[in-house]
Amino acid sequence: MNADDVKTFAREAGFDLCGIAPAKAFPELRFLDDWLERGYAGEMRYLARNARRRSDVREVVPSALSVISLGTLYNTDRPYSTEMNDPDAALISRYAWGEDYHDVVGRRTEALLERMRAANGEPFAARCYVDTGPVQERVYAQHAGLGWIGKNTCLINPEQGSWFFLAEIITSLPLEPAAPQLDQCGTCTLCLEACPTGAFPEPRVLDATRCLSYLTIEIRGAIPEGRRPDVGTRVYGCDICQEVCPYNAAPLRSDDPAWQPAPELDQPRLSALWRQSDESLESLLGRSAMSRARLKGLRRNVAVALGNSSTVASAAALAEPVSAATPSRGDPIVAEHVGWARRRLAAQSSARAPETGDDESG
């Protein structure tokens, strides 16, 4: 079995991109230590706990010779958030609209590995990961020829853009590697300029503590009050730095049923999302990658978004009391964010109200 066989098997398993990188400790992998020292990981302490293992895939599979890097296109036929002008739209990152990619891509990766084992005949060591293990997957994807790491830190393919889930198989098989992709961002800085929170202190360096995805997904407690207005109406993640990328200006779209938006996540309304019962939201989270935010985290995010939306519908939704169907609204963290949102809406309403008084001009 050779690299071409693996790529054929990968296409048959449902992958859009496949490349081979050597299992080496590439220089780019060493930046992680510096990034952690700068405090850019915030509350994501697990990154520091397994930093050594992330420095080289041979820390995970000691006999590794090759890394099979895989890409799955998930972009669907829906407008970008930057094209929308609806204050009641609940903005959710595209990758979370469909089924949980960990499960879907995980099954496909395991199926690919089984196909490889059957074709090779002789046993070999291998481990699969789908955004779940101590692997700096974008570095290996770049050296596998899938794309380059852009200034927004996403992997960009020159023909297909950046809307990809990445996965990898670390293996002891001696497969012929591809040539790494070269940087094609040039002088473009659209992604850096478009970030609403200035989360990129320099190209290809993300301060996660300022990123809207981090604020709405990784933080378990309160969102810092000074950051709440920046959240806008985003309730899970942020895609702005990808949406403005020229390589995503005319993107390919996937018709894979797994990535089509669930009915509840197909351009949802903030007020409707807020009014869903805890049971309904738990069910929704259980079928989506949004499960990482958890129920109370999602409620917290929706409350902040309602406070930023400046609509009558938002004020009405936030005025509703906690009910037997929505006990998570009474969680102290959620309740604090609801109070903030109500005060923000009240202040905005007061600022918009025309001044009244006696006319003394005559």
C-alpha cells in the first residue's frame, strides 16, 4: 500500500482532502510553548498539560513515520454573518450547524484506517484523531500539502478555501510525503482588520482570550463585562476572519447531509432560541458540536446577544420569568448576564427616547 492508495481510500471514505506528512518535529510546533507563556490560552489549561505531547506526534505513536492529514468540507449554502443585517439573528459558527463533526468525521477516519489495515496485509501502528488529541493538526496539514496556515491561523486551501474539518491518522507506515504548501496570503490583512476584538496581535498569532469563539465556548463562568458588547448577537463561535478571506469569496459548498443545518439551527432567531425549553436545548446540544458550550453556557450567550440586539422582541423575551421548563435561566451565572442585558437594553432605549418638556421659545 502506498500514498496514492491511501488517497483513493480517503476519497471513498468521504474526505475531500488527503495528504501525507512525515512524522517530524517541525520548527512551527515549537511556537506553542511561547504562545502559552504569553497567556494566550486563557482558561484552556489542558493545552499546557499536554504541551510536550503536542510538540511531536512521536510522543503519541513512538514508531510513527507518517501523518495522514484529512480534510472534510463543511460549508453549506447559507449567507455569511457579515452579509446579514438582522438584529434578532442568532449567529452560530457554520461548523456547528449540522451533526457533531467529532462523531461523523471520527467514524469516517476509523473506516479509512480499517480499509488501510485490510489492504496492507501486515500489521502497523496507528492512531486516529479528530480535534481530540494532542496534535497540532494544522502544522501537519500544511506539510501534507493540504494548504497553508493563514494570517487568521486557519488552514487555507488555494482551490477550496478554509471551511474544513481536519483529522489525522498517525501511523508507522513509511508513506511518501507530499510537498508542503507555501504561504499565499501575500500582503492581504483583511482577516486581521475585520476581527472585532483585535484578537490577532500579529499575523498567524491568536490571543484566544480576545477571540469571540473563546468567549462564547471555552469560558465556563462569566464573560468579562467589558467584552460582552463585542459578542454582538453571536451565541456560539465566530466566523468573521474566515468570511472575509478572499479564498472564501466564492467557496465550494457541501451537499453532505451531515453538514446541512438542523431545523432549529437554520438561521435561528434569538428570541425563539431563548424561549426553547431546557429539554429542547439539551437535545439540540446533544446532536451538535455545540455541546461543548453546555446548556448554561448557551443560555448565558443568548442572554448577552439579546442585550446587544436592541429589539423590542429581545426585551420581551428577557422579561419572561424562569419557568418549570426553563430552570437554567435561574442559574446564577445566567441570571447575572440576563440582568446585564436588561440594563443594556434599558440604557439603549433611554438614549433613543426623544427629549420632552415645555416649549419656552414663545
